[in-house]
Amino acid sequence: MVCKVVRCTLALYNAIANNGKMMKPYLVNSIRSNGVLLKHFEPVVIEQQVCKPEVVSAARSAMEATVIEGTARKVMNGITFAVAGKTGTAHVSDGPIKYSHGVYQATFVGYFPVDKPQFTCIVVIRTKPHAASHYGGTVAAPVFREIATKLYAMYVEKKTPSHFFAAKDSSAFFYAGDAGDIKKVLQSMNMQYADSARTATWATVSANNYKPVVRMTTVRQQVMPNVKGMGLKDAVFLLENMGLKVQVRGRGKVTIQSVEAGTFLGKGKIVWLELS
């Protein structure tokens, strides 16, 4: 019964994110055998418009306000993409569990990113008896944030074109890291380069008219730096020395960071890096 309620709630919020169009949930989009497509499943619309457009608009505004100034404000503070959702806290009376046992069900359900929703997610947590923290905004919302941050880094931000556009020639490249190490590599390869980093600790190197140019990377305390282009060693060293917790996926150099450069940071914040 609980699972059915959760599915229905998630489908409803997904419809609001989809401007009122309710879709049929499904887990598999195709069946293959030895690489041959046997069957493909297309999205199915259950209801073209679950309510009036003005009701959808009001619901979306209310859910955005929950994150900006409501019960999820503190938990979502500093997240680098817009989230909309709603917290929920229920006192549980279910079978052998009575109200006197002090068990609660904490919930957060929402979607992101707000401007062009791609994911709808629900987190439901049943607390231990008489738990000190049992509210949706303090128990379920942090879990939602962790899930959303990882999904955003893996599947949403990844679709955003990079700010670096390399020239279409054999000398095109872009790397970042310790300025001294970059210069040593270039010198060991007898490559002439322009040095605009000078005494900077961190730098980037890229091709400009077929010639490497070393440029300074600015790093400020409590402000997220741009670590794209860095190898894992340099990125982890820099971020962990700033008091951040680093989670990594993939190999190579950093292509995606879950916290945008320039974001104000607090100690202990988790940053996801994707390498390729």
C-alpha cells in the first residue's frame, strides 16, 4: 500500500513538472538480444492535462518557494541548480506501530532543474522511535539533495557545451593543474610556450595559434575553483586543502564538477568530480 502511494505521489509531482501532462511510469525502454533490438517501449501519456494550467503554475511556484524560503531552505542553500519540491512529516500509526511509539515518516519529493525539469525524485524515510530529528526538511531533504547533485553532475550538466572551444588542428589541447608541473612538462618536451601565469601556483595551458599558452588560475579561500582540465591528483589536493570532501567517478582529467566555479563554500561540503 505504501509503495502504491509513493508511486502515485511521484507520478503526480512529475505531472506538475511536466506542465500538467501525466506520464505512465516504466523501468525498461528496450529489450535486446545479442545487440539486436527486439522490442522498444515509448512513453505513454495517461492524462494530457491533470488540472488547469493556472493550477499547475501555482503549484510550481509554491514548490519553488519551499526550497527558496520554506522548510527546505537551509538544506538546499548553496545548491548550484534550481530545485522545486515539498517536505512532508507524518506521525505513523501502522499495524503494531502506534502514535505513542513516536515513529515518523519524513518525505521530500520534487523535481530539477526547475527551468527544464529532467528528473523527479521522492525520498521517504521512516524514523526510529522518538528520533530527535524526524522532519522531512531535516531527514529526507538532505538525501534528495545528494541524489540530485550526483544526477545533475552525471546527466544534466554533462549535456551543457563546454566554455572551451578548441581549434580544429592537431595542436588543440586544454589542461589545468600545478603551474610548475605544467611548465616542467613543456620544457621536457622542448616546447616553446608563452607564460602569463608567472609565479601563480595553479594554471591552465591551451593552444593559441599553434603555440602553448600558460595562464594563471585564480584560487580564493571559500570560493569553488574551476578544476576542469585537472588530473585527479591536482584536483583532489586543491579541493581537500580547501576543506571539501571529494567524490570521484571515471578516469582521465576532470570534465564535470558538481559545484560551479565561483560558488561560496563551507567546510565539509561534498563535491562530485567526473573524469573522462
